[in-house]
Amino acid sequence: MIIHCTATPAGRKVTSDDIRRWHLIGRGWKQVGYTDMIHLDGTVENLVKHDENDIIEPWEITNGVAGENSISRSIVYVGGLCPDGANPMDTRTQDQLAALETYVLNCIKKHPEIMVAGHNQFAAKACPSFDVPTWLESINVDKKNIYLPKGYKRKLFPALASEPASEKKDGEPDSMEVASLMTEKDKEEES
Ligand SMILES: [Zn+2]
């Protein structure tokens, strides 16, 4: 399984029709790049039908990663860029984190021999804007299911601070205050 992001700014919704337009019309592909997509609210939407055996049949193939498509399933979460769209960022919402974890763990349960990887482990790309092996370890995925070639260099990405203000604990500084303090500090360092 290979994980992708849509490479769209944090918080921007993307529909399955957007994906179809980008891939089928924009790139002229015969099939989209992903089997399933995980929306900002954690909803999982199926784009390309698949069965649950261990073989990727021709009708299940997506254009996820050149050279890997006949032996892998590609899935995508909506996001992957910082709010202004300029740089890669791990923008997974709490709902997406939970949905992705459930998705991956279910798939491993059904197919105990699969390995899970990020697109950036096969191509010089940021996609999916987080280090997949590190995340898999953090949710206690078994080593044998983590694609981790020898000499693999872990990739660091900034993460979006996505905790809503309503979840802030008493006594914690207001997030606005923190932001303005940081800005002041940054200004000092610049001058
Ligand atoms: Zn990708």
C-alpha cells in the first residue's frame, strides 16, 4: 500500500470529481491515481473498486506510482501543503489521522503480508508530506508491514498545529499570544 496526499493547501476540500478531472482529463490517464481517498472529515470515499483478495487485478489498478501499480494499492488523504500552498506540510486532521490509522490497520489485518509505504519512498517527491515509516511505528504497526529499505533516510516535514481552540486546557497560553510572540522573535532574528 502506498500513501499519497492530494498536494492541496491545508483545509481545502477536494472532491472525487476533482481527482478525476486532474488525472483523467488533466494528465490524460486512463485511470485515477488512487483506490480510496480520505476527506478532511475522515470520510473514506472509494474511487476505484477492488476486491479483498491478495492480487491486484487489472480492473483494480490505479496510476499511483510508476512501476508499482500492479502490486500495490494507492490511497490518498486530502491536503499535504501548508495553508498558502507554498510548501509540503503534514496537514492531516485528527479525523484523517484516525481514519488513515483504521484504514491501514484493517488492510493489514486482511492482508497480513503487505508492506505500507509513502510515495516519497519511490520518487523524489514530498508526497504524502509525512514520513510514513515513522508514523506507522507510532501506531504500533508490525515491522514486517513497514516498507523500510536499508539506508532509508527519514524525512522531516512540518505539521499543521491543528488543535482547535476549544480543546485548549486551562492555564495554557492563548494560541494567538503564542503566535504573536513567535512573530516578534522571528522579527528580532531577522533584523
Ligand atoms: Zn503521491
